[in-house]
Amino acid sequence: MSKKVIIVGAGLGGLSTGLRLASRGFEVTILEKNSNAGGRLNQIKEGGFTFDTGPSFFSMTYEFDELMQDCGIQTPFEFVELDPLYTVNFRGENQNYYLYKNVQKLAEQFADKEPDFENKFRAYLKYCESLYNDTVDVAIKQNFDSLFAYVKALMQVNPKHLPVLLKSFWNQAGKYFKSKEVRQIVSLIAFFLGRTPFDTNAIYTLLSHIEFTHNGYYNVKGGMYKIVEGLVDELKKKGVTFLYNTEIVGFEEQGGELSSLLDQNGRKHHADIFVINSDAAYFRGKVLKRKKFSEPKLKKMSWTMGYLTFYIGINAKLPQVEHHNYFLGNNYEDYSRDVMKNPGTLEKPYYYVNVLSKHNQECAPEGHEALFFVCPVPNLLYKKDWSDKDEIIDSILKDFSERIGEDVSSKVVFRKVYTPKEWEQQFNLFAGSGLGLSHDMLQIGALRPKNFDEEFKNTFYVGASTIPGAGLPMAVISSKLTVERVMGYSKVN
Ligand SMILES: Cc1cc2nc3c(=O)[nH]c(=O)nc-3n(C[C@H](O)[C@H](O)[C@H](O)COP(=O)(O)OP(=O)(O)OC[C@H]3O[C@@H](n4cnc5c(N)ncnc54)[C@H](O)[C@@H]3O)c2cc1C
């Protein structure tokens, strides 16, 4: 008889784990708090508009390919390669920088700002590539049974990278580039990790290799939610059951194992094996009542920033705006130092704008555009009151209108807003932190909450706050590592 697995959470981590386990013959049920699958990888479909709600592009498509091969299926969605990757605009400058993957084309834009940009950029990328090659298999795509095993793995990394461990992303960028524009653009990727270039370790410059040379960025034809729809279809074909509107709030144990989970209506869910896709730190504290993850302890951990996201439908087309765009101010260093903790940065916010309808006409009514804004903000530990959200959004729309030379505010026909409070409530994200636990050096690898439970032998974790970390490809890698754990347990039990 096949073993029964319950997965708590239908985020990308939960869905990928479900697919791998169902393909291996397990009987899988996915319990999800919300009325649909996807978690942060979600969509809003209202008033004729479709918006990606969270992730809007991603790298490392080969991890998705590996998932499909592992499960013996064709990829049920279509990747769309981005080139330019995105645009960057600095406040007060008329110019938009286009982040082309072709280094010569990229270099033409920096001819005035950074002499010899092309050679410097190639040298920068070469080192990023060696960092990637020397760490990704040893330290990122690995299960560690103990701290000792982790340290042993780190010792296999080429010692030439040691000095980098002592530097910030910003300082490493400064080793290669003098111009502030280039340093800012190159280090922007640290924000994608929910931190800033000043508090992100230089080891993460390996992401520049992934971004520009190894794989690039992609989104999905028809919008990012097609990933979820495709995976859910495949899961259903493999007989996986979904129970929506089911939030796990308690548990029962027997003989050192979890025996059942209790939902908000008091219903018990039994299984042989449990995989938790709810945040690995939050769930241990809130549901399993572990002291190490009590609320005061969670507050002491380092959490990524929050996001103010808003979804705007307008009754006009914006041919002058690309699909993915960053609008930065002109105080990058001060802003970066403050953005995680100081609500004062919201007086002149930095933000990202995604125009999903640019390449997916069906995502807005004819003659309309679907705009998705993401503004990095302090999470709820540093800003609890969001009664000023409309004021902040109006100021962003005003700034955006000035920069693109067209009044957008008066053309708004649809508007929806998620502050960190909504992000927290919808997906149980601690303090509304957008990406979960930070990737600081004390919270990665074996130092991150483990993907196996400390007490219950039949319980495992997958997703952003366990290994390897945040982002869509990491959720897919996480599912691979978790399934390794489940198979190990299953063999001997
Ligand atoms: C605004 C924003 C923009 C982002 N942009 C990008 C991007 O461009 N590219 C990229 O790669 N990544 C991006 N990310 C990060 C990415 O979304 C996440 O890393 C990834 O989706 C996390 O997947 P997950 O499976 O770990 O968790 P989640 O997506 O959070 O899934 C967990 C699921 O568990 C459910 N759940 C929680 N608690 C319970 C419970 N007690 N009972 C039942 N169900 C429960 C939740 O409702 C949720 O559905 C972004 C994130 C945000 C917030």
C-alpha cells in the first residue's frame, strides 16, 4: 500500500514536492489555507485585468526542467526569455538604462559614465562565474545532516573566495566599477533577495553570473500564474487531492511522530508523512509551539523586508514603458541603509513596475494596461501602521507619471493594494516579510531552519525559510532536497 503524505501549503515549494512524491507512488493530499494554489506566486484576475501578484520573473529555468524530468512530464507552461532583462531609471535623469545580456550593447550605455566598462564587466562576470561554479553544488544544492557536515562542505570551496566572504555586495561591485550608476545597477540584484547591497554578502554576486550569462531571466507566456495552473493540472493527473480553505492550526503526536494535523474547523488530517510548505520558522513556532521559534525568538531572527504591492488598471496604453522597470531615486546609499527599518524612505520611494499586458494582450481589456508596482518597505516589525498606504501610492503614481511623461493617476480604472499586513494575513508570512528569513551568513545552509523536523521523524519542510532559500528556483531546489529526506525516511520506516 502506498504511503500517505500530507503537504501543508500549495506554494511552489509544496506543489513541486507534491509532484515529485506523487511521481514516486505516494498518495498525496495538499492542504491550503487559501481558496487557490500558488501562495506568493499568485494572480489577481478582476475587472478584465490580470496581474502577477508577487514573482514576475525568475532565473535558473534548468531547475524547472530538472523537476519535469524527475516527474516524467513535459513542462506545462512556456518560458519567455527577457532581453533586456529590465530597465533602470534614476530620478532626475531622462535616460533609461536597458540591461541587455549582450555586454557590448550594454556597454554602449555606460561609455560616458564608466571608462572601459566592457572589460571591467567581463572581468566582474568571470569572477561571479567562478563563485557560482565553486559553490552551487557544494553549498547550495545540498542537504546537510549537521553543522559539521556543512562546515566540511564549505571547506571544499576554493579558498581563493575567502576574502569575498568578508565583503558586502556593494564593496565587491566597487572593486570593479567606479561610477555610482554602474555600481547601483550591478548591485540592484541584492534587493531581489529582500535585503540591500550593503548588508548582503559579496558571495551573492554569483547571481550576476546567473542573471547575465548562465541563464538570464524569464517569465511565462500568459503570466506567471500559468506555472501554478500547469503544475496543478499535472498533480491532478497524478491523483493528488487538494483541500482549499484549510488552515492548519494544531497537531497530534504519537511515539515521536506527527500523527495528525488539525485545521481551523477542528478537522483531523492523518498521514504517514507530513511536509510543511508554510514558513519553516513560523510554523514551528506558531503551530508546533517550539520554544526555539516562539514569537520573541522569531522577532530576534533576521527577516527580509516587506513589500507594498499595488495593482493598477488604466484606460490607456503605455508604449514608452517596458515590461520590467526599476525606478530609483538619487540617494541610493542612504536609501539602502534605511529601507529595511525606516518608514521615512517612503517619502521618496524606489519602486518596480511590471506591465504584464505589454506582451500578454489578454491581461487587460483593449486599449488598457495592467500595471503591477512593487515598493520595498520596512516589514511589520518596523512599520505596523499602514493607514498612509494611499498617500504613498498616490505619490508613487505621481512620480511615475512625471518620469514617463504621461499622467497615469487620472486614468486609473482599477486599483488593489497589498501592504505587508495583507501579505502576512494571506500567506502566514511572519511580520509580512516578503521573502521569509534573510540570507545572512548566520541563516543559510545548516544554520537555516532545517528541512527535517527536530522532534518528529516523519515531518519535513520545504520552501523559502528552509534550505536553500527564497525565490522560485530555490523553491524547486528545496523540493528536491526535501524529497531526498522523505525517501531516506521512507526506506527505513
Ligand atoms: C512581492 C514579491 C515579489 C517577488 N518577486 C519574485 C520574483 O520576481 N522572482 C522570484 O524568483 N521570486 C520572487 N518572490 C519570492 C517568491 O515568491 C517566493 O520565494 C516563493 O514563491 C516562495 O514559495 P514557497 O512555496 O516557499 O512559499 P509560499 O508561496 O508562501 O507558499 C506557502 C503556502 O502555504 C500556505 N500556508 C501557510 N500557512 C499555512 C497553514 N497553517 N495551513 C495551510 N496552508 C498554509 C500559504 O497560504 C501558501 O499558499 C517574490 C515575493 C514577493 C512577496
